[in-house]
Amino acid sequence: MTRRAVIALALALTAALAAPAPDAAAHDRKWRTTASWGLTASGGEAAVGWVQSPHAPCVNDRVVKVFRVKPGRDALVGVDRRTGWPTGSGEGYINAPADLVAGKKYYIVVKKKNIGPRGHKHVCKAWTSGKVAWNPPS
């Protein structure tokens, strides 16, 4: 090995050892989210149900939005900003008061939530339901 090759190798090893090591604890995690829900007129028109996830912190304090399907951009008609029963307890119960119109279709979106400490990306994934028609009881 030539002197020039030895010097180049030594410099490369020195640079590699001097470079900051990546944070071994920093990592990304993602958990799925689902919900069971429906529309009701009991106690006022609302979307009610439960947020579900295999990771318990993903159930608490989720933002749930209710949308009415319409041409163009769908209309936001209700929000539960902090799921729980009674409202705000954080136990995953959805109670989003909504302005419902008979014969129209609705769906909910559970917004994603980052629950990781600083420097970490621990995400409870967003979830969007299928569409449900509102047919109020007669």
C-alpha cells in the first residue's frame, strides 16, 4: 500500500469516527386507528361511536370531524375535538354534534395524532369511515 493510500485511509477512518452518530433512540412508529360510529337524533343530532386502536394512547383525545357529502368540497358539519365521555374525558367515545339533513350521506375522519416525545415520530394514523345516509326516525 502506498503512502498516499495509507494517508487517505487514515483520513477516511478519522472522519467516520468524528462524525456524530445517529440518535439510536430516535425512530418512527405508526399505529392504526379505526372507529365504530353512527348517526343519532337521541339528545340532538350527532355522530356517536368509539375510536379504536391497538395502542391505548391512540384512543385518547382524538379530533373527529363529521362531513356531509356534496358536490365539490364536502361540508364540515360537526367536530368532537377531544373524544371521551362525558365530552373531554379522553376515553375514545365520539360525540360530535352535527347539523344533519335527511337523505344526505355523511362520513367521519379521525385526525392523525403525534404522540411521540421530541425528536421522535410516534403517529396514530388518521382514519376515514365509509359513507352513511341520514334517515331520521319518523
